[in-house]
Amino acid sequence: MRIGVPREVKSNETRVALTAEAVKELTDAGHQVAIQVGAGASAGIPDADFAAVGAQLVPDAASAWGADLVLKVKEPQPSEFDLLSDSILFTFLHLAANEPLATALCKAGTTAISYDTVQTDDGALPILTPMSAIAGAVGALEGAHHLLSPYGGRGLLLAGAPGVPPARVVVIGAGVAGTAALERVIDAGADAVVMDIATDRLAALEERFGDAVTTVESTPQAVGEQVAQADVVIGAVLVPGRPAPVVVTHAMIESMKPGSVLVDIAIDQGGCVEDSRPTTHRDPVFEVSGSQLYCVANMPAAVGSTATQALVHASLPYVKGLADHGAAALDADPVLMRGLNADAGKIRNRAVHEAFPHLPADLA
């Protein structure tokens, strides 16, 4: 099969869909891999490394997009919609929060498989999980960074100082991203609070971290109380494949101390903070009622080399299946089939259909 890897065009996206080692595995198996020139540069993979393992370097995006199987990291941007076709596309789509893309995929007849809805029988998300963990770690770092005075923050160090109390960090959501963020803020010496609707998750975190964390069951009233006391709020609420529920309202932000910081890790799925809107690494924050909101829609791109290796390690087994068998790999692998969001002009994912019921669908 001919596999194409275009250069990412989303703002400040540094990841690439294949490493040189992954390309070698695919070319050794008899597949052709076309890599757009410069696709791996920001992830620390020069063109020469790809060429050395048998990749064909192509000069433009159209040449990569013209493959039977197109591999990307982030969702196609509007500038790429005209490049969509009835080929197989494997990437992060976050489609339930992106109607223009859902419409474009249906119009093109693309077999669109999303990394973030590939799901095992027990509910695990094998490709999304490493990216969520990295996003959580980056979110904690950025929360601490923007709490500093030069960046509009309250001028607090997470750990405080001798005789000075630490900053209070509230993590909402005890999944993969929230737990990764929690680990970082605890390591940094913050006064850490974690909230979730699942009390069994909270109990597990109490057992793991002991007195280093306070756990609070998430209710609207409890969230409001904790947000008002927080110096940093990290929103990490995920409902797989669906738009993120809003758990932090504008009124809650108004109750916060001036210079507080909110990090919305759920922004790819629409955000869990009412005032959130996507930002970029180049211009990451904006102010709401005296607080700074950090809503970068591709947080793992801050560590492009690390994130690329983690992503490809998780995605490569499924890439191999698609390369070997094409769309038939979906019928053979229910885990991969759950990643199918659109095909032959119709929406194939129930959550996406519920978000956009007017689009043609086949949910059989």
C-alpha cells in the first residue's frame, strides 16, 4: 500500500505521524511511504533519516495526501479540506466538536478513523492515552508558568517558600490527563486538590498519594467552592468521542482571585470551561475577569519529539493493520472499528451523529 505523511499545518504543531523506525518497518513489509519534505523536522527527524529507511520524500502536501492511507497527527485544517478524498485517513479528529470537518469528510467520502476513539473492549483508549498523559504534564507546567508575575499571574511559586504556603491547584477530572497533571503539581509541592464524579477513582488517588492530595467529589456546588479558592485550575474532563461537558462556568471564574490561571486540557473536545476558546502555543492565554485561560489545542506539541515517539509507539500496530489489509482491517479488529468516524459519505460514530444529526449517518 502507498502511505502518505503530510507536514502538519496546525499552528505550532511539531509532531509527525511516523518515526524513521516506523517507516523502516513499513517499507520492510513492502509498503511505499511518501513523506512530505520537512514533515519531521520539528520532531527532530530530518528528511535524511526518512530517506535512509526507504521513504520517498515528496515536495508538496498533495503528493502525500494522494496516498491510499494518509497518516496525520492533528485534524485536517480548513486549508486541507480540498485535499480530502475517498482514501483512508488515520489521525486525531475530535470530530464531535468540529462540524465543518465532519461535513468535509462526508463530502469527500473519506474513510476517517480517529485516534481518539480507537477503543478496547474494556473502554481503554490506547492511542489517546499517551497523548492525554503528556497533555496533563504540559498543562501542569503551563499552569505553574503562567502563575508567574511576568506572565500575568499572581506571582506565586507552586511550592511556596519557608514560612509561605504553597499555591492551591485544583485538578478537575481524575482520568489519565488529570492524574498526570496531579502527579506534577504534587511533585512541585503544591497544595493539590483533585475532583471527579467517580469516587472509586478518588479513593485510588487517596491511597496512592496519601496526605499529599485532597479529594473532593465533583458536584456543581463543590466545583464552584474549589475554583474560588484555587490559584490554578486544571480542567481535564473527558467523555470519549463526545463534546466535553462544561464544569467551570463564567460565574465561577469571576469568583477567582486576580491573576489565577485556568488550563483547559479538554479544549480539543470543545473545552470544559465555559469561556474557553482554542489558543496556540504562539499566543496561549487570554484574560477573563482577571484570570488567565490557557487553552492550547495541541498541548503535546510543546514536546514534539517525546510526543511523536509516544504517539507512533501506540498507533503503529493499527497502522500496520491498515497498511496490510486496507479498510478490511476495520472488520477484523473491533478496537480499530470503534475509531471509524466517517466512511463513504456517512457518519459512522454515534457520538458524532448525536452532535450533528443532520449529517447522513450509518450506525449499523
